[in-house]
Amino acid sequence: MSSHVINQEVRVKGTVQGVGFRPTVYRLALECQLHGEVSNDCDGVLIRVSGMDTKIKEFLNRLSVEAPPLAKIDSITHAVIERAWDYRDFSIRGSSHSAGRTDIAADAASCPQCLQEINDPNNRRYLYPFTNCTHCGPRLSIVNAIPYDRCHTSMHDFKLCATCAAEYRNPLDRRFHAQPTACHECGPRLFLSPDSPATSIDSAISPLSLIQRTQSILDVIQQALVEGKIIAIKGLGGFHLCCDASNHASVELLRQRKHRYAKPLALMAQDMSVVRSYCQVSEQEEQHLRSPAAPIVLLNRLVQADANFPALSSAIAPGSHLLGFMLAYTPLHHLICQRFGKALVMTSANLSGEPQITDNEEALEKLLRIHSANNESDTTDTEIADLVLYHDRPIANRIDDSVVRCHAFGVQVLRRARGYAPRSIALHSSFQEADQILAYGAELKSTFCLIKQGSAILSQHQGDLEDVKTCDDYEKNLTLFKNLFEFSPKHLACDLHPEYISTKLAQAQAQSKNLPLLGVQHHHAHIASAMAENGLSRTHAKALGIAFDGLGYGDNAELWGGEFLLADFCESHRVARLQPIALVGAAQAMLQPWRNAYAQIRNSMTWTTFQERYGTTKIAEFFEQQSLATIDRMLQAQVNCPLASSAGRLFDAVAAALDIHPDKVQFEGQAAITLESLVDQNYLAQLLRAKSTEPCYQIEVLNNPITQLYELNPAAMWPALLDDLNLQQSQSKIATRFHAALIQAVLKTVDLLRTQHRFNEVVLSGGCMQNEVLSTALQSAIQERGLVCITHHLVPANDGGIALGQAAIAAARIAKNALSTEIN
Amino acid sequence: LAHGGGGKAMRDLIDDVFINAFSNSSLNTLEDQARFQLSDLAQYGDRLAMTTDSYVIDPIFFPGGDIGKLAICGTVNDLAVGGAKPLYLTCAMIIEEGMQVSTLKQIVQSMADTAKAAGVLIVTGDTKVVERGSCDKIFINTAGIGVIKKDYQLGVHKAQAHDRILVNGYLGDHGAAILNARGDMHLSSPIESDCAPLHELIEVLLNAAPNTRFIRDATRGGIASVINEIADASKCGIEIQETATPIRNEVKGFCEILGLDPLYLANEGKLVAVVPAAETAAALAAMRAHPLGRDAADIGYVLEDGRAGRVQMQTSFGGKRIVDMLVGEQLPRIC
Ligand SMILES: [Fe+3]
Ligand SMILES: [Mg+2]
Ligand SMILES: [Zn+2]
Ligand SMILES: [Zn+2]
């Protein structure tokens, strides 16, 4: 086979800009002795090569294999060009900016080469805390505008020194066009407050003394951690509060100062050995820990922690069998963790309810000292942090740490933020025409989603929109994303909930810009988000969606939360649900699990029966201390007691009955998470076995003749559960029996529905599907039935995924030209 | 009471119940309309204010008042918050057949007493008795005329940066009292409706703070709705302080059990005033000297760089949450 010279044009699409893609092309072209050029344009990267066809083949093979770590190639297409080209060498052409589809990369953890440099005393970046290259470092967190050039990032005030500039210009350097590149001499610097002469910036005038100063700062931090102090540290997307995770007093103190009494605290480790000494780590989990996204990974605690490592404070994740670990992901984290060696608490620094702090001044004011300026009755100052370690590279966009959890069926993203956003989510090619659609998402775990040229861009987790700052950030980020992706929406989508702030923002925008606004039912959006991220076609046949969550606005102003929907992207209709039960005091029932236990029990038996048979249970004693006369009148007179078919509230009810946070939860899902962690997997498997003779609870599946819906009715479960309480059965046994009963009822419903409807897929979504016990058991049972089970892997099953579902539904409906529920 | 035509029986009823109670020269003539001398009106100011409101409430008697008192106070207050001196009221009633005459008399007497205390005259009226089920016990409509003093130029669009937001006392009492009375909620400590005519207090307030921008009584939708209306109309942002907002512990406790936000509970004797910062101290002192303003408080202010139309609350935990206008009823948002 003879080889001959040909010309080829190669088009690469995906996240290929700002990630060192062109230098890789350049290097490969040189190594394959090809001539030509490479350039960025609106569609990605365009390569023109002339050379031996065998060499070009080799080049193309190596291109997909040796693509830089942060690149995400969606497609490589190539065509032979007959025209004569006259390239004498290979060159990188400057990018010309024009409108089109280019991806902004996500922030990435430090790469091995950069880490080597900061640990090499002979390297000029020795101990430099802001070392990065095209393979790693900040991206979304520093970008203000496009094109992604240094002048449009937080680095625009830092003028490159001659050495850095040379690296930046050298196509063969790892830092070729690395926008945030920097060194001791020209880049951002650390600051410590309170300061001392050794750590003061005045102490450093030469590069050598800059290194010494960094040493001094690291010494101070190290010493403070050893002494059990709490330090606020500015990271990539926001400030953290940090302390020694094995110092119980410090951890308790941190919780008190932050007023965070219940939510688990995230941990940071230098390397896998630290993580492994406390947790079981699967191969998959290690992969995620070590990935450039470097998320917090929820891991099972070891029953017996490694004795060579200090025991962790019991206050880190009370009531949970899981620990959330991440590996150090910036050079600064590495330098701190390396010296300290042990696990650190690394929790977002914020005042309760507010978003993570990103601003230096705010951090110094609020974390070092909180002034209650607007609060006449309370003038005392409270310190949260003993030290604030910050730097002068501004955080342009707040990005929280991402949280993932791995299980038998893959990974679940619980919070999608740093390292993932704004990476695009590929939709099925049938969505290709979908364009300029903006979905406003939900409320508490809000995100928004753009669809541009058939691909979906989901914002990072924003948080509770009722919080003023979060709401401002949401709008700021919306503007930023519109700019970054050169996006001007032509269609809007939002939830049907009339009181969601996201709904109101969407309505205001629709009105002022005269844009069509599509209202999307909450649980339909949950199901559609799972279908969309799994690449189902726009016209895919109806699937059975099971959406279990806390609460969402249903059709006819009902409150939903445990729904079985037959759904495609365009429409959905409900075929089964949990039996609706009163939410005693509406929003208050979300915070006080006992209210749900009370409503469930009242629905299941008379009060006399309950008192006679179960009067000595803890929950009965708890009820006695509540204002039951008023509660009963509320139920009778239907004062603020709306019915809701909520799965989340059923979990709360069972948890409360087991004396798990009956009085108050600190965050939604707290009681349910504790309940899940009580489940005994072996016992569960035994209960779920086909011929199990072990007594289990009954959640009946009944056809409601009025609504024509199957209803999962837990009324019969309660006497059995309360009997178990009387028999002093363990919490674990009861929690397991409840999970088994719910799983069996769901499966029974699926089987009943199969006899009446045609579907090949069952889609699991909604916040309750983050319950691993529930979702993995359902998944395997559904697959055993020969059905395809579709779950979340890229976006959260909770309301963080709602925006994607809304956008996909809007796209499908627009395509079908059937805007059926237009609201204004 | 039996429903039916306008014959002798009705005439007797009117004589018996209404004329006796409301007795005044204008009403006693029983013409089809009340007649006023323009010159009499002109002595109070240069503009007429006119308003109407219908009162339907369950239960019709509640701690702190009844539907009759409410029907007078509500209309008096609607006139007064515009800076008007309330003068004349009309009264139209729709009564469900079967109501005891004694009950009706009680309501009418309450209206008469309240009107007398407020210094307003009921000058014309109408009564219909309708079939059982066509209305719920009794519906009352009152309309009112008042005269606005020459200098008063109150407007909902007039709030400016740094203006203070004042209220004249504890919030949510009426809403809580009604809910409690309606549902027989077994409240441990009784809460009374704050139902009261506010025109005197408003006069005192306007004398002390003549540059007051705006006043509104915080009825249905509570102060949250009123403050949102101000923020919308004045295109400004407003911040209120949770710790400065006067809410009785009983009301707080009641709301906690019921799962309601007291900021959205109705009041019938509470006003929200937007007062320039310089006149705030005088306004507060004047209100506190009046029995209906004893617990007056400065609860917040107009932000300098706030988002137009946004009302936010500095919570006791230190965060700031959006207090929005409700589209419907209070509905949980947590998923
Ligand atoms: Fe949800
Ligand atoms: Mg508003
Ligand atoms: Zn690197
Ligand atoms: Zn440099």
C-alpha cells in the first residue's frame, strides 16, 4: 500500500477552547510531520493538514487519545480537500471571534505537573499557590465575558512577567494561552488577616522573599490548625471555613459559630491514603475523587477506622453513615493539606441561609467579625474565623463544591457546581433544532438552563431564591451565561408554582421582552430531566415516570410529591400517586416531621385506638406535648392543611414515629437521610426476596374510582409499625421494613400499570430518589422485569435538575408547535 | 327576618332598627338621597375623597369587634389614609332570611356606636333580605365621603431612598383573632381584633410629620402586601427588620402552629406610613402619644440602591429574605 500526500480539513467540536487544545494539535502535527494550521472559530477547532495520508491517520488517532485533560470532544469530522494548499510549516492562528457555539470550560483541580512544580524547590513556581496551566486551574470562577481571554477574566489586572509571557506565547509550552497563568512575581498573592510582620506583603520585595513569605503564611496556618483554630480560606469558587477534622472541640466550635447544627460538614484530604483510612473507597469513587472536577464524594464510613490516623470528630456528620470527602484541588489547598497531613473540615463559609462568601471585604467583615449593625438589640460581635486567608484574584462567579455519590448503578450528582458547570449536556440529535430556550428552574436548589443549538447548558447550583443574595447571584449568573454563550432567549419556561420566585422572574422577563412563557409541571420536569440527560429522542414513546420528592405544584393547584406519570417530552398524565395526606400547617409540616406522623396516624386509625394501643410509645408522648387541640381544629376546619401526595413527608412521618428529629429538621430531607442510613441491607434483601415469610408492612395499592388513579395507601402500615414500636423492635428493623414496603408498593404499581399501558422505560426522579436504598432496589427490580430503568447521572434527581427538564419539554413542545399551557 | 318586598313590614323594620340607631337629621328625612351643602364641606379642605367597601366576614361577631364595627372602621380608614377627614357614610345591607332581629339590632347598634365615636354620620342606606343560602348571614356595604385638607398630597409612588417605614402597633391581631374565632382553634391566650378607626391617629401623625409620603391601612394581605405595593409604585426597594417588627408573642405562637406568616395576616386597625427620615422621630412620638399608636414602631426603610419593587427582610438570624407579594394564598415552596 503506497502512501501519498493529501490535504485534509478536520473539524473538532465540543469543549475544545481554552483547554490547551491547539497546542496539542500543534505538537502532534509536528510529531507527525504535517504542515498546515489550526484555529479556533465559532464551531470549535478547525485544523488544516497536509501530509502523508498514513501520517494524517496517525495524527487523527492520536488526537482523540491525547486530547488535553480538560477537553471534551463531542465530534471529530474530516474531509479530503482536492484544492492545492501551500503550507510550509504548521502554525497556530489567532482566534477570530464570531458568534456561535463554543464551550466555556469548568474549573479544574491542579494537574500533576503543576503540583510537581510547586513542590520543587528549584522551580520558579515553588510554593506558588496560584500555579495553573491549560490542563488545570480556574475557568468559570474567573470569567466575566467572552472571548475567553485574560482581559475578560479576574486576571486582567495581573500583567504577565517576561518569563510567564514567553510561556504563554510558546505553542509547545503547557501554558500556551493559559489565561490565568501566573507566578510569584506577576500573579495573585496571599494575604492573611490578622497579619504579622513575617506574613505582611511589605516583607516581600524579591521573588525569593515572596517564597519566604508564603512559607511564613503556611507556617501560621499550620500552627493555627494544630491549635484548633478556625480559618476562613478563599478557594476557587468561594470561601471555606476550615479546621482540624479530628479536633472535636474545633468542629463543635465551628458548628456553633456558623449556626450549622446538623448538616454534615465536608472534608478535604491531601491524598487517597487519608480518605481510605476513614472510608471504603471503590474504584469508581476514587476516579471521581481524582477527577479534574474533584467533587465532594459521599463515602461509606469504615466500621473500624485506620488506627494510624486520628479519629474524626463525631460532630462531622452526626446520624449519617456517610462522609463527604474531596481531595485538595488548588495549589493552595495542596500546600496547606500537605503540611497538615490530616483530614480538614472544609465547609462553605456563609452565614446561615446565605450563599457562600466570595468577596474579600465581605469575608473580612462577616467572618472575622460579624457586626450586627442593623440590629439595635444585639450589638455583640461574634467571630466565626480566627484567621482569614485570602488573595487578590477576585472570584467572578460563586461556585459551590459539587457533591456526588456512587452506587451499584453508577454515579449520582447531588449538587452540580464546581468542576461540572457550565459543561454542556448533550441531548439526543433530534433536539438539534432546539435553540434559544431558557428555563428558570425551581426554587430551593435553583439552577437555570439554556438550550443552544441542541445542547443544554445547566447553570451551577444557585440555592434558595428566597435569600436576597442568592436571588441576586442567580440573576447575575443568568446575565453572565447569556453573554458567555451569546444567548438571547426566544422561549422561556418555568415551574407552575405561582409563588416560586423563579416563576415570577420568568413572568416579568416574558412580559418585558414579550416572549412566550411555558409553564411546566414540576414532576413532569423531573422525569424529563432524567430522559434528557440519558439521550432519549425528542419524540421517544411515553415512559413511566416515578417522581418522588418533597413537594411540587401539580395540575389543578394540587400539591404533588409521589407521582407516577406516563410521560414523553411533550406531555404527561398521571396514572398513580401516593395517597394525599394533610400537610398540617403547610410549610410548617416541612420543618416539623411529627406533624406528618400525626396526620398519617390520624388517617389510619381513631385517636382512641391510638391512645389505647400505642399510648406508651415515644411518639405518643411527643404528641401529648403539642397543641393537639389546635392541630385537630386545623384538620377539621381545613385551616392551612392542604392535601399533598408527598413521598418526602411520608419518610418524615416514619422517621418521626421512630423518634428521629420529630420536633424539627434543620434542612429538608434530614429525617429521611437518617432513616435511610438505618436500613439493614441484608435484612432488606431478605424482605424483598420473592418467597420471604418475614412479616413486612403493607402499603396497599388501591384503585381510586373517583380519580381513576392507583393510590399507594400506607394506612394499613401504621398499626403494624406502631406494634413494632410497642415490641421495642430496633429502629433499623422498622426503617428497613418501611423501605421494603414502599419498594414493594412501587413495584406492584408498576406491574399493575403494565397491564393497562404500554411503556418500555421506567424513569426514576425527584429528591427522594437520592435515597440509595430506594433507587437501587427499584432499579434492579425494574430491570429484572425486562424494562429499561432510567436514572440520573449528570444532573441531580432533586430540584437542581428541574431546569433541564423544563428546557427539554419546552424544546419538544416548540418543535411540536404545541404550546399548550402558555401562561402569562 | 323574612325576605320579601318593600312593604309595610320592611318599613317598620327600618324604622325600628336603623332610624333609631343611626338617628341624624339627614337620615331622618328618608329621602332617596342625602344632601350636603358644598360650603359645609369646603371648610375642611379642597378635595373630596370617596370610597366604598363591602364587608363579609365569618364569624360576624369576634373578639374585639363584629361585622358592623368593621364596616364603619374599614371605610373610615380608607378615607383617612388618604389624608381625608371622614364625614358621611352610606350603609347597605344584604341579610339572609332567618336572622334574628335582635342579632341585627346588635350589629346596627355596633355600627352606630362606632360611627358616633369616629364622628361620622350614616346618611343613607338600603336593606334587602334574601333567601336562605343566597348570602351568608349578613353582608354590609358602606361608602364614605371625606374631605382632604389643602396641604395633604399623599401618594403611593412617593417613597424615596432613606424614608422610614412606620407601623402603629402589633401586627396580625385581626387575622389571628378571626382565624381563631372561625376555627375555634383553642388558643391558650385570647387574641382580639385590632379593629379601630384610625383617622384621629392619622391626623396626629400628619401634623407631626407633614411631609409623610404615604399611608395605607394594612388590611387583607397584611403589611407584606402594602409594603410591596409601595415598593412597586415607587419603583424602589424596601428593607424591613424582623426584630423591629412588632408582633405579639401570642400571634407568633399561633402562626407557628398554623404555619402562617404574620406579615401576611390581615389587620383592621394598623397602618403603614412612609415618612421622611427627618420627620420619623416626631411621627413616632406623636403616634405613641395616641392610644392607637402606643406601640408604633419604625420597622424599616427605603433602600438607596434597592431593586425596584423588591421587599426584603433582615431576619433575626442575620440573613435577608425576599418578602414577596403573594399571588394566591400562603403555599409551601420547599421541595
Ligand atoms: Fe421536586
Ligand atoms: Mg414586590
Ligand atoms: Zn496544571
Ligand atoms: Zn510571571
